[in-house]
Amino acid sequence: PRPTLLAIDDLHWCDAASLEFVLYVLHRLDELPAAVVMTRRSGSGGESSEALDRIASHPRVRIESLTPLGPEAAQELAQEALGERVDPTLGEACVEVTSGNPFYLHELLVALAEEPGASGPELTRRARALAPDAVIRSLRVRVGRLGSNAAALARAVAILGDDVPLRRAAALAGISIDSASAAADALARVEVLLAREPLRFVHPLVQHAIEQDIPIFERAKRHLDAARLLYADGVEVERVAAHLLVAHAGGDPWVVEQLRAAAREARAAQPAVRYLRRALEEPPAPELRPDVLAELGTAEAAHGQPEAADHLAQAAQASPDPGRRAELALQLGRALDAQGLHEQAAGAYDAGRAELPDEPDSPEELELRDQLEASFISTASIVPDLQPVPPAG
């Protein structure tokens, strides 16, 4: 007989009868011109674990544990696949999202090759954002074999993000703690989750692939559910708002309230702008709309964004209170001044001054009037059309 190579991939998915046949072949190897090469995912096996252990301990079997690919190997493979488009940091990015898994790395490079317009740092950025279709299909099959509880738990962790307490993931998945514990163990065996709590995916590409496999409208709803769950757990408001940013708008007053609160807590203007724009899309109740517009315009002005003037003007126009309109006119004028629109800024200061009485009753109104007048004079001094006309002769 001719020499034969028997190659068996994913041995852990074999049924018990097939594994018994493998053992039979191993027992006969002394009599056969044959070699057997088998691959098995570490920790996998489930009900077939005993048979797999018997195969692994057979005297004819030599076990080789493969180590993940490192940044240098990933960079070399990326160079071969993508050529001159490769940035020096691409290898590190690929290992970051695949943890050096050769299959995931290959599929990632295939996906990057299909984006001919990207190169250099942009290609590296895409590497961190892609979940190739082949990886999604592979994970769908792997998780699907574990049953509905495992699939629900994996999706819940994908929505909630890294370091998720088991009880929180179970609550979002709609399963009991006991069912979630069993599902987490099963997902760890097939290298979807790490075998630890809080729950975390083995690497970002797996998390991204699981999340991308959730239908888009269901994903948006699950993010809203996650926001409510985190709120009930007393988690900081910006983490709640992060889920609301990707949930569908539905005119929910609670959503508007949380986004406004997150904007107030934001340490920088740009996140506050994102939260308030999303709050405006929800949309807020009509009586709250002027306040949300004003908060958005203020945040945009702090970030030097030109949209600030339009939102502040809308807020002033919609406000029923003259004093509030005067305050917003001052902010509007300053935003216009910052954009170099000095003539329009002077007009805003003048309009704000007109909202106040000639003799303000309160110290606050008096101070606001003085600020508007001082701002008008300062701005008018650099607007030629507002300069006093010198007397003739």
C-alpha cells in the first residue's frame, strides 16, 4: 500500500464514534504506512473530552502547542499581502485585534486587501475596526453549536463591552445566573470568552465580529436596554450615554435627561457636543428644546465649532423669557466674534440689550446689560460701518 496522510482539523468537533475510529487508527499505526495529523482547540471538547484526552495521551501522539504570531510575523505577512501600503505599526495593530490567531489574521489581511484606497496610518486604523465576514461566519458556527444561552450571553457581552460582571451579562441576555455560568464556561472552552470574571472576549476582533452579527435594529435596542441596566446599577452617566449614542431615537424623556447629564459631566467639549446632538435627535419635549439647543450651542462654542451660532440663535428665538434671550444673545455674540463675524456679533449684542429694561431691577440683569453694552462697544470699534462719522470740515 502507498503511504497515506490522514489530516483531521478541529478534532474537538468530532462525535464520539469518529473519535473512537481515530483511536482505532492510532492503535494500528505500527502496521500501516500512515501518518495522522490532528488539530484541536485547547480546552474544547465538551461531552467528547474523555475521548480527546485518550487520544492526547496515546503513546503514538506527539503534542505541539502553537504559539500566537507576534508583531514581526504579522508585519511580514501584511507586507506580503498589502505591499507598499503597509504602515510600520500595522503588524502591532493586527496582533492587537487578533491576538496573533493565524486564521483571524489571515482573514483580516484579506479584508484589508479589499480596501485599495487605504494605506499607511489609515490602513492601520481600518485594521482596528474591521470584522471580516469569514471571522463572523466562523464565530457564528462556533457559538451556535453551544446553544441559545451561549449565543445570548456572547451577544450581551459584545453589547456591554469589556470586563462585564456575570450577573449584568445574564440580566441583559435574559437568562439565569446558573445558565449564564454554564454558557460562560462553554464560550471559554471554544476561545470566545476568557475563562475569568469579569467577562471579556479573547481579543477585540472576536467582540467586534459577535456584535456585527447582531441585526442592526436589534443591536440598537440592546444598547438602549444596556443603558437602562447600567443606570439601574448606578454606573457613571457617561458609560450610560455611550450606549444611548448608538441606540435608536424614540422621543424618550429619560434618554434626553441622561444625555444632558452626561454632557454636564464630560471633561471635554467634544464628548459633550456628541451627547447633546444625540439628545436633540431624540428629540426633547418642545418645552425643553430651547435648553438643549442652548447647551449644545455653548458646548460647540467651547470647541470652536461654527454650528454654535446657529444653535444659540435658535435657542434664543425659541425661549419665551426675555432675560434668557438676552443671556443667549451674549453667548451668540461671543461665538460670532470668535469666528471673526464681528458685524453679526455686534447685532447680537444689540438685540440682547434690547431684551432688557432700561433700568434693570436686579443686580443680575444690571450685570448682563453692562456685559452686552461693553461687548457691543468693543466689537463695534473694529467694524467700519459702526464707527461714528466724523463731522464735516
